[in-house]
Amino acid sequence: MSDKKIRVLVVDDSALIRNVMTEMLSEDPEIEVVGAAPDPYVARDKIKALNPDVLTLDVEMPKMDGLTFLRKLMAARPMPVVMVSSLTEQGAATTLQALEAGAVDFVTKPTVDIQHGMSDLAHQITSKVKAAAQANVKKRTPPIDCAERIKALAAQSSMIKTTDTIIAIGASTGGTEALRELLEVLPPNTPPIVITQHMPEQFTKSFADRLNELCQIGVKEATEGDSVIPGQALVAPGNYHMELRRSGARYYVTLNQTPLVNRHRPSVDVMFASVGQYAGANSVGVILTGMGNDGAAGLLKMKQAGAFTLAQDEASCVVFGMSKEAIKAGGVDKILPLSEIPGALLAHLKMVSSR
């Protein structure tokens, strides 16, 4: 590993947040906070002068909001950005727009007892800054011609008969955009989908609602006992593990707040393991871009139960962590660029339904 420290610029209009974040990040020996800025105009000058590796950027600021600044920054000087968001409905919507605009990830700002709350988030913030420093920010795919891809995939899916197949997808850093690209081209007759994306409460509902607007399939934040049905994707709610269950011919999901797994709730491992147990060979597992190893053990369990498993390749991942660990664990049948995963899914389903 390189001895070179990750150079971070903290941008936030709150002096308290700037000081706390600077102190917290500086405690990590791999990180150096090279400066702080109270607004985007000061930040612009400091980026030129200090050449940071990563920016932490507040969403809500005076003079120019963080989203506007992010869009200008990504157009002029693409660099890894971790957004700092308020845990509100508006904050969630704006943060999702920031991820669409090119931010690598985000953390949520505590609303009470800021000093103590930020300390609790120390591991999350430092780990996300480290992941951002390695992120593939310059290889984000340009807007795709959805109409053409949908037409091609619809032709491919026309032979798919109704099956009991369950598709399980796990993602983390970079996953919101990866999931959008994957789901928005899937046809309405796609088999049931369950999704775990690492996100806090409130954000998962906004995320699911946004996907529901863009996709041909229905997308919703899961609630306890929801049936898993064709043409619909269920997204695990923030702070709840989501597991698949079966009663006779009916698949449904259950939610729980048992302890964090791999530092996450929801955990991809928890979902994958339940899909392997209850759907077995009648399932497909997909692991996408993300930091860490959550999902690797669960995907292996799915494969051992007879599932077909896919992983996003390094070149198309924002962070090649979860896919890499799943591949190392031996749980992956096929490694593909993100753009090829929808076609591979449908090709497998077509084969299964023709048996």
C-alpha cells in the first residue's frame, strides 16, 4: 500500500461540522485534511490551490447549494466527492440527485448532539472517504439510449414464460446508479426482484420511488409480509434486514432489526442467504459495485444451493470491493460489465423457462 496520504478538503457552511469532520478524519493515519471551506466559492479556489484527492461536500449551503456546485465540479474537474446530507425527506431527494450527478457516496449529518453523533459516524465517514479515493469517477457511463436497449431486451424476453425464479441484487457504493441502469431496461414480465442497497432510513423510500418513476417494472420499498411477485422489485428499507420466505407457492419478505452484519443493516449477506435457502436453484444472484465484503458469503451460499450468480466487473464498478470479494470467495458464475448484466439475466431466464 502507498505511504501517500489521502488529501481531503472539507466543505460545509457550519464551522462546528468543519471542525468535527477535520478532527475526525485527521485521526486516521491514512488521511490528511488539507483544508476546509465554508462555501463553494472558497472551495473552488482551494481545490485549485490544494489539489485534494477527495471532497466532502455539504448538500445545503448558502450562496450556492452543494448539488449545483457538484454538477459544475464534475463537468469541469471530475473528482471523488462524498456528500454530507441531512436526514430529511428533502435531504434524501437532493442526495439521490447528487449521486446521479456523480458523487461517489454520502453520509448523513446527525440532527442532535452533533459532536457525539459525528463521532459515532467516524468509521463510516473515514471508510467512505478511503473508498472514494479509489473510486472510478472518470469511467461513469454516459446516458444510455434506453429506448433502443429496452426494445432489444424486450425481444429477448418475449420467450420467457412465467417462472418461480427470484432475482436477488446487492449493492453499495455506486449502487444507486448501477441499479438504475440495470433495472430501467428490464421488461415488465421480469421475474420478481429483491434488492439490498446500503442506505439509511428515509433514503431507501426516496430511492425506490425514483426507480419506480424510471422503470417499466414496479419498484417499492419493502414492507413486512410483502409478496414477491413478477414485474416488481422490493428494496430493503434502511435499518432493516430483508429476508425471503416461502409459504406454499407464495414467496414473501420479512423484515427485522437483528444485529448489523458486516457493519450493515440491511445486509446483502442476510438477503442472499435467505434467497439461497428458500429459492435455491430457482434464483439468480447479482452483486454490483460496492465497498467491503458484504454479500460475498451469501452469494456463495446461493451458488452452492444451485443459483446462477453474476458479478459486475472491475472496469464498470465505481468501487470494486463487494464484487471482488464475491469472486475471490468462489461464489460467482459469470463476471460482466454492468451494461451486459440485464441481457445475461434475461438469457438465463429464457433458458430456464424453455426447459
